[in-house]
Amino acid sequence: MLRAQADGQATVSVDGDSVGAVFSALVERYPGLRDNLLDSAGGLHKFVNVYKDDDDIRYLDGLDTVLKDGDTVSILPAVAGGA
């Protein structure tokens, strides 16, 4: 779902000293991601799971989570459904 908004790429590299800065860089480069990642107030959309390395940023400092060189931010949209 997010790949379609990022020119089909599964992985992209952007700079930022926090998760929020990374998101800003992502939506600047790929504007179609904005509605999938951020709510109308600019906060993290509740149906998106974001990890700094292996840690859920909701249990860290959210979009203010500090990043350092070598950190990986993973964005996983929540999937619902079933039979």
C-alpha cells in the first residue's frame, strides 16, 4: 500500500535526526504518503506501526524519537481482515 506512493520502492533513504524529521522528508519527496502516515493534525496515523530498529516508537517518544546514524525506521501499515 505504501510502496505505490513511493514509486514502488520497498526501501528509501532519507536524513533526519528524529522520526518526525524523517516523515517530513518522506512526505516532501513522496507527497502521496502524507495521508497514509499522518493524521489531519500532523500526528502519527493510528493505523500505522513505526519502529526504530526493533522498538515501537509509540513506547519511545513517538515522532520525537531521536535517531542516530545507522538507525533504521520501519513503517508498517496495520492490516485487518480475515474470514
